[in-house]
Amino acid sequence: MITCENLEITFYCWKVLTLLFLYLYATNYLNYLIKIVNSSSTASSFSFSYSFVGSNYFTFTRSVPLIRNLGFDISEHLFVSVFFPLNETIIRHPIHEYQMRVSYLFKFFKHPLLIFTTEKGKEILLENHTNIPENFIFSLKFQSPLDFPRIKNNFEKYTYIANLPHYKSSENYAFSGMIGAIWNSKICLLEYVLRNDEFKDTKFIHWLDIGMIKSDEYSNITINQNAQNHENNENENHQKENHENKNKVNKNDENLNSTFTFPNVKRLNKIFSLFPNKMLYSLNVINPNMNFYGNDKLDNVDTIQRYSFIIASYFGGPRDSVRDFVKDYYEIHDILIQNNLFVIREEYVMGVMAYFHPEKCMFLNTKHSNCEKWHSAVGFLANRNICGFENAIFTLEKTQRVIYTKINMLSEWE
């Protein structure tokens, strides 16, 4: 055995041992500092990337330096998204379509967006992009929707429901058990964010589909052109009701000549200040003055396709409202899935939620937009009303088994 004594280099050995001790001490202290920084509400970045074995900290694929100095503050609003690329024959969209749409997102979206994806997913989304905006943060925490125990436990049931003949013939969307797992993982990811100390001080949490922006039309469209088209498409009564408000919105918009961006945080803050305990959803109906007749009890719901009036590409709200949303979603989902109802599509489950909990909901109406072939909330959440949106929030009222919408006009486009 070689010792310091028999090598007669006692001083050298003690020096090595001292350096080793200092290294171990520094490692432990660095772990301690990172834990403090990552859990602090005043931290200047989402987290450090740290690779020592045994580290359980929530890390991202790249460090985001001094995020507050870049003008982004996650203590107020955080947007969350996901991209799990499919390795099966049934897909929602081809890969090149996701790549095109995410390029529009990079162009227009100007707020922190946390994107959960896989190594392959990140490679797909970033292909042909060298300069990624600093407000886009990629996390490889989850490599599959089946990483969530809840999704994994339900996956066999999702697959069974997806193969039922009457759903195959009645649904227009491409779907499968795995697509259902991905759609339902949205709620699991929101729950993860809620439980993570990194975001414990975030006041508002929003979901945003990665493919939400489907074209580059926002670069070329003008407010006056779209507002005029919008008016021509509405009936006379609706024109008279909203003409004054629309003119006021356009005249008071100080950013008419500015670049189109979203989200408009000031506008979101105003909406949630007026309706502080509600989740904001995207309404998918041509006539917002709907009267919807539903089931008297949740256990009596025999089909959920008829509750199709929500688009789940965007939804969000105050932290406590999102927490209630996750809880309500799980409870309703677990009842519906036992009856082999089409819980694969999360929008249907949300529609059932809205019917049984109307007091927790408010809506923007995507059908009152002249932007995009497929309507979305992008223009409503933007800094400029270039899409001719009706500047209104719809809430729900319920009388016995009938829910109906109530229109709430907003004073300005803030």
C-alpha cells in the first residue's frame, strides 16, 4: 500500500488532501446556493443547469441569463406549451407544419413561454433556426406523456375508447390513444407548474398550443381593412350594437402603427381584474348568445360531443383558478372515462366542466375574428385589434339545466 510516509512526500499529499476537501466543500456550497437561487421569488433566471449526480433541481436545456433584465417577469404571467412528436401512423399535423407554425410563434410571441418537449421534439422545432428568442425556454423534463402516472394509468382506456367504432365515424379530428394522452397531458403539465417551487410566485398561468399561429397574415393585415370586413360579415343589429365601441377601440389604440405582438399583458390584467375568479377560455360558437341544454347530473352524461363549444388552444387564469381547474378536470374526467365517453379530446371535458361550473368560466369568442381560417385567441390577446374582434368577454349564467351567455363589453383595447 502506498502511503504519504513511504513516499516521503508528506507535504505534497497533505496539499492534495486539502484541495480535495476544498473541492467537496465548494460542491456542497454550490448546491446550497443553487437551491436558494432557484427557489427565490427574486431570482433573475428560471434555473441553473447543473449536472452533478444526484441533483434533483428542475433544470432546462439552456440557461436563461437575467430574464428580468430582458424585460420578462414570470412572477406575473407564465405561458406553458408542449410538443411530443408522434412515432405512429395517426398524427395530428405533419412535422413541417409544426415547424412552420413555431416559426410564427417565435416571431410574434413576446412573453416567457415554457415548452415541454423531447430531445427529438426540440431538434424538430429548432431546425433552421439559429437565433431563438430568449423568452422561449425548452424543458426536457418529460420525454413522453406516459411519464405522468395519471396518463400512464389511463392509457389503456384511451386506446380502447379511440378504437370504438362510433367515435371513429363521428369525429372529424385525427385521434388515437396516444393523441388523447398528449391532449390530456396539458392538465398534468399545468399541475406540475403549480407544484414547482420555481413558479410558486407566478400569479397567472396560461396554456398555449405550440401550433396556435397558423399563418403569417399578422405581418400584412391592417386594422381598418379587417374591421371593415368584420362589420360587413355581421348582421345589422350586431353592427349597431358594437359600432361605437369598435370605433372607440380603434381611436384609443396607441399602437396602431406598432408591430403586432401578443400577448398583451396589460389587457390580460384588465380582464382578470374585472373577473378575478374565473378561467378564460376560447369560445367556439358562431352565435355567442347560445342557450345550451345539458344533463341534470354528471353521472347522467351519456355523450360529451354535444358539449363542444371550447377551443383548448388557449386557456388560462389566476393561479388559484388554475388550481381549481386542474382539480375539477380530473374529477370530471375520471367519471366520464368510466362510462367510455370521449375524454380523449380535452375540449369536450372542458365543455362539461363549464356546464357544471359556469361560475368559474369566462370566454372570448374566436368566431368574431377575421383572422385565420381556423379561429384562435391570438388576435384577442394581442397589442392591436387587427382582427376586428368584438371587444367583449362572455360569461355564463345557468337556470336549472340551461346555460346561456351574458355579454360584457370592455371599454378599451388595452
